[in-house]
Amino acid sequence: MKTGLLDNDEEFSFIPLNLDQGFDLWGKVDVVVQKLQSIVPVYTSEESQLKIASLLHYLQANKTPIIDSPVDAMVVQNRLLFLRNLKSAVEHLHLKHPDNQDIQRLRCPKFFDFIMPTQHTEESLSHAHAQILLSMELHSLPFPFVIKLLQASRTTHAHSFFVVTTEGGLREALKFEGFQGEHLLIQEWVEHHEQLYKLYCCGPKHFDWVIKTSIPIKLVTSAENGAFFFQTRMKFLPESFTSFTTEQRIPEPIFELITREVGVGYFNLNLFGVDILIEEGSGHVYLIDINYFSSYDGLKRMNVREAFRDLIRSKVPKHGEGSLGGAGEQK
């Protein structure tokens, strides 16, 4: 497993399955835990589809349960599909629970997509610039906003972003070589006190969260040419932040309902992390990203090892009289 949480566990034993080798070499296992986005390229590519089809055939032929469908897990790697589904989920929850104030706080950021031309010329750049400005008007999405690749993993610049504050900044961002010929996502910027909440979920009952620094707002507003470039692993000096605090602004019931109603209930996932922002002034809670099988290191409220054990137990076929310690060893 990615985290090594259940290595050498007395209750379970683990066998790594290689997508490039026949699964039948290993025979039947009790349950499969997967993180396909770490080992397959873009979900829609022919190579990825063949590997996923091979895995699904193995699961069906052996009637083997899996923790999270490969299709469901890979969908959130496409930022456009994720946001479209999130928009539907939030609208559905608002209608379903009109009197629940916590649910009514949930929001999906505005967004639209754009395919950049493969040839980088002044003419193509000007055309792309004009088309995005038009789309901003059509989607009521003003400056500032974030530009990033549509694909959330397995590409060189998947974690490279621009916060764009002006028309000139948009033109500068579009010159980025990592965007040429790529499918881009333009997403609403949320003013958020430089505070990022990361929610970690392991099934519908186990979750935890941490408060982290986001992006220093003064670096965004003072960016040369109106375009601030950053990457997800970029570190900022503490003095760069002007409004960040560790004050808990999201009550625990909201984390619980995001886990249960959105991640598990709507996206049909068990192992996932959610990036969350609180909008200044309104207090709206924006879900800006979902990552499949996040790192679960350093969490204090959730017993991660036991949460994983509970999740696997819920999927593993029962042996003997329903106890995992029955006739056969769990693989």
C-alpha cells in the first residue's frame, strides 16, 4: 500500500498486482486496493483504457471486490469532469436539504475550459486571449481567476498554476510553454484569508482535517504583469502571509457531510482528500479539488491504521461464520 499503514499486519497480507502482467498469475485475492493514477497515464488514453479494462475483467471473472471503482477514481483526475460533477452534487444537496444551514454554505467555484492552439504565434495568442475574455463574460467569471491544466496528474505541468488578475496577466499566462496545445481549466479565484483546509477521508465514517497556508495574497496582487505563477509544492516564507491564522472556521459537521454526502455519496469514493476554502465575507465553503488516495500522514484525530482496517473489512468477503479470522487468510 502507498502509506505502508498495514504492512506486516497480523490480520491481512498484501500482494502487489502489476497491471502489465497477467493478474491470473496471482490467483484469486479477497479485495483489491488501487491507486491507478500513480501508474497509468491520462485516463482517456488507449493505454490507460486497456489497463483498466484488464483490471475490470479480472475483478468480474473472480468476483473480487475493489475499494473504489477505477473509473470513479480516475474521473476526479479530470478537473473539468470533477467540477461538473461537483456542481451537480452541490445543487442536488441544496435542493435535498433546504433547511440545513451547513449544506447551504457549500459552493462549487465557477469554471470553464479552453483548448490552447498547438502553434505558438502572436496571432494564435491574440485569438486565445480574445476567446477566453469572451468566455469570462459568458460564464460571469471575473478577474482574478486561476488557470491550470485539465489533467490533474501524470503530466509535466499538472501542478503548475497561474493566478491572473488583469487582461495583461492573462496574455502573460498564455505564453507559458506548459500550456501550449493543452486543454486548460479556468477556475474562479476565491478570497480566503490565505487559509486552506485539507480534508482526509477513509470511508463514510472516518475523516480528519488540517489547516494549512494557501497562497500569500500580497504576492498575487503585486505580481508583475498581473500573473502570479505557483506550484502546489511551492513553499512561501512565513512573513509573506498577512491574514493567515489557524483559527477553526469550519465546524466538524461540515467536514462530516462533505465526507458522507459528497465524496462517498456522490462521487462514490472511499479514499480521497478534499481541498476547501472559506470565502471572505460570505462564509461560503468552496470545494476546489478532490485528490484520490491522498497522503494520510500526520493526522491526529483519525486513527488511520484502524480506519483502513475497517474499510477493508467492509469489502472483504466473510469467511467461516463471518469472522476475518476464519477458514482462510486474507490477502
